[in-house]
Amino acid sequence: STLTTKSLVQTIFVDGDDDGPTLYAAVLDFDGDGVEKWAYGASHGVQVGDECQNCRGVWVDQEKNVYMAEFLRHRVVKWSPQTNTTAIVAGRTNESGSTAEYLLLPYDIYVDATGNAVYVADSGNNRIQKWTKGAREGITVSGPSKITEDDTGAWFNPTSIWIDEETRVIFIADRVYNRIRRRLPNAPIGETIAGGFDMCRQVFISAKKDDL
């Protein structure tokens, strides 16, 4: 297959190999959503794993397992190239909710270097969830419990996540307020480090009452 004008790329992951970088792309396509693998120098890509419905996020671990976030099926799956099998690693198929065992519109994923923890940008629940290997529910590592919560701890629709594994700092992209948030280890709330305008071009100001 090839990326064409019909294809809408959501996320890419670049896997560095000795033979050259390999690109994995989460693609929405009229012919079927999924993840395409493009080897270095290739003229076309190939689909890996099963169809990933409304695929938004992709990650590849050191064992070349491919993780995919299925936005409308409210789950994250892992495809193994060794066994050609797919397993659910976070959420439940076609079931959504706000309690720990559910996801709601997962948008992006980050897998730690050990492959033992999957972090999910749970956009519909405005939180980042950590799912350890074999867990039946996730742990909230960042995000308010309610979307009505304000001040510096709140954001809406986290759509991208990155973790510095040395410092354990979490970086989150907030789509509604067009900003990048940073959450330090053990900090009660996060902080804005870039951006801050909402979709109506109104600036978001993080300040305590005493500062106004």
C-alpha cells in the first residue's frame, strides 16, 4: 500500500535500526484504517497487524511489537510480529467510561523502555493513564478528575504524550488550549511551558488569585 491523498496520517513513529530508520504511520484511509510500515528507502509501505479502526496513535517497542490506539473502540492493542497476534493492553473493546478500567477516545500512547508500562492520552477523560503489563485497569498519573476543574491542573483533550524516562517528567499536548503541559514527578499539578491560546484565540493565563 502507499500513502495517498486518501490517507490521513495521524501519528508517526520512527524506529532506528542498523539498516536505517523505519517509519510507522497511523493512517485513516477509505480503504481501511491501520498502521503502515515503511522501511528505509522503500517505495511503498505495508500494513502491519489487524485493521486499527480510527487509528490515532502508534508506538514500537524494542521487541518490534506495535502498539495502536483505536480511538472509537476505546482501547490500545499490541500486535506481535513474532506470533502475528493482537492483544488488548489498555481499555475494553467498544466500551468506554471514566472509571479506571475504561478509556474514552484514546489519542496517543507512550511505551516505556522495558515494555512493562503503556501510557495513554485518554483524551475523552482528560487524563493520562498508566497501564502496566497484565493490568485490568489503569492508574491516573496526570489530569483532573472532572472537566469542570480549573486553575493550573486542568486541560482538555490531551492528544500527545512524551515521557523523559531519566527524570520521569511527563509532557502533554493540550489540543483545546493549544499548549504544552509539563508534569514533574510527585507534583500536585502541571505547568504550561509553551502556548496557551484556546480555539477562540483567547489566552489561557495560569495565575493564583494573589498574583492578579
